[in-house]
Amino acid sequence: MREFWGGILVKVSSVFSERKARKWLWIALGAFVALQIYFVQELLAALMLFTGVFVVCALIALALFLVERASRWGLGAAGQQAKRAIVVAEEISKKQLRRPRSEPAQ
């Protein structure tokens, strides 16, 4: 079968007609779109997994940071208490241990 197409004589085979070509083109386009959708789904799944891992790591880092801050606060408070205790101990050591006008025990 021969057809005249745009000034060029084209031989159209009965095996590969234009209808079949369009059908295969749509099938290929559908397969390409399906693969792209699958690829996007895989990327979104990976993004969600990595986001979850990041959130867990961030929570661990936050907990460690808060523990470190609390320990610094605790050590600061303990340091102040120790300084007060040293001042009180120095005051006690400067005082006489016996009352004035008392007689020493024998």
C-alpha cells in the first residue's frame, strides 16, 4: 500500500500502521509516567525516613544539651553553697570555743 504524504511517496506497511504506532506511543508514555510516579514515591519515602532519623538525632542532642546545662546549673549552685560553707566555717573557727569567764574543765 502506498500513500502520498506531503509530497513524499510513503510506503505504509500493514504490520506497522499509524494506529498501532499511536497505541505503542501511549503505552510507552503511560509506562514512563508510571515510572516517574514510582520514582517520586520512592524519593518521598526516603525523605520521610531521613526526616525521622534527623528528628530522633535532634531530640537526642537536645536531651544531652539540657542535661549539660542542668549539670552546669547544679555545679554553680553547689559552688555557691560551698563558698557559703567556707565563710561560715571561717567565722566559726575565729570564734572562741569556750565562753568568756568560764573555767577550764579538769
